[in-house]
Amino acid sequence: MIRWVKDPAPPPLDETPRGPLRVGVDLGTAYLTVVVLNEDNQPIAGEYQFAQVARDGLVVDFVGAVDFVRAMKARLEGRIGRELTHAASAFPPGVPQVEVRATANVVEAAGMACTGLVDEPSAANAVLKVDNGAIVDVGGGTTGIAIVQDGEVVYTADEATGGTHFSLVIAGAHDITFEEAEALKVDPAEQTRLGPVVRPVMEKVASITARHLEGFDVAEIILVGGTSAFPRMAEVVSEYTGIPAWSPEHPMFPTPLGMACNDNPEGYS
């Protein structure tokens, strides 16, 4: 079972994994995530941390992003006892190709060959295995929508509104800093109290989702991204769309896990 950590000095694994490894690097608006899978696509190690080096799929602090990923890579290598030589990443739908390339450049500057790039909802579906439905990835800065029919993504879209907007609303309502608001937002003890404050942002995500689902026969909506874990998020989306909506356990992680599934380790050790 994977152990997600923020601790900068976690203990090593009991046994060094053998065989090819697959690595995913997620340059999120609010969090950077690196995950390692074994050759059977089973997760063996992962790490995430708050970092504002990308915005809506655009790398805004290249040097900072490289430094963070390089440090996370080194810590994971210490845990698993193996060098990480390659990784895959992803991007929100609709991001210009030059920015997609910037994401790959971060991975490579951190010391890993970038073997794959895929849009974020499609990455999530590598884990979720949705056959017919919609995957809604509520990221830090944007909400990405992918409509899946017969196991294939047939439509994607991405619009501004995500977890960062939750934090901005909380900061304004309580006259606190963005960092303080971010900490409140992810504190389960505070989320019920904050529900009425962030409800308008939930409704905006729901309205974006509803608009992009028009004309499609969608049986279910699966919400991923860390913001999806906020209480009543799926309920609000379901109310607006009239379609059953749910989130998997730990919705922050299907997308980076799916990125790792798209890593092609052939030719690398």
C-alpha cells in the first residue's frame, strides 16, 4: 500500500522494488505530486507538497518547480533504494503545446527523461477505468471535464475555477492571508463551518460541468482533484446536473497515478 508523505525524511521501504518502475509528476496549481509504481502499475511510494510554481497548467516558476521536483525525486530514491530515471506528466485540456513542453522540460531538468504527456482527465481515467461517464478534475486553478464513451475520451474542456478560488473566497470572508485560508480549507474540523462561504464556488464548478455535458448522454460524474474531497462537493454537482456524482477515496491522487501509468520505462532502468 502506498504511503503518501509530506515528511522530508520518511523511512525507507522494507524491500527495494525490482523490475521496471513507472513515475508520475503532477505540477498542480497548489500541490506538486510525485508517485512511483512498480511494473504491475501498483503504487509503492509517493510524495506531495504545497507549492505555487504552476498556474492553470502553465509553469510560472520554472526554477522553483525544478528544485521542488528534484528534491522530491531524491527523497523518493532514498526511500525505495532505486534511481528514478524517467517519468510522465500531464496538462489541463486546452493548454498550448508550448506550455505542455514546459511541463516536460521541468521533468527533464529535474533529472528524469519525460516519456509521456497526457491530458489530466485522461490520466485519471487510466486509474478509474470509466466506460461511460464524465470525469471532472477540480484542480487548483481550473476544472477539467472529460466525457468518456465506450472507454474512450470523446470530449475535453477546461475552465478557470478550482481550489485556489475556494481559498481566495475564504481569505476574503475571514480577512486572512491566502496561506491561512489554504490551511483552513483542508482542515476537516473547519470544513463544515466554511461550507456556506465556499458554496458559490461549488456552484460555479457545477455550472461549468453542466454546460459542458449538454448534448451528451452521461450516466455518472466522477469528481477527482483535491478540491473534490470538500464536503458536499459531489452533492452540489449532482443537484445542478441531475446526474449522480461521486468521488473516489483520496480524490487528489487518481490523476498523478494515471500519469505514472503513462510512463513508458522501456529503455530506462
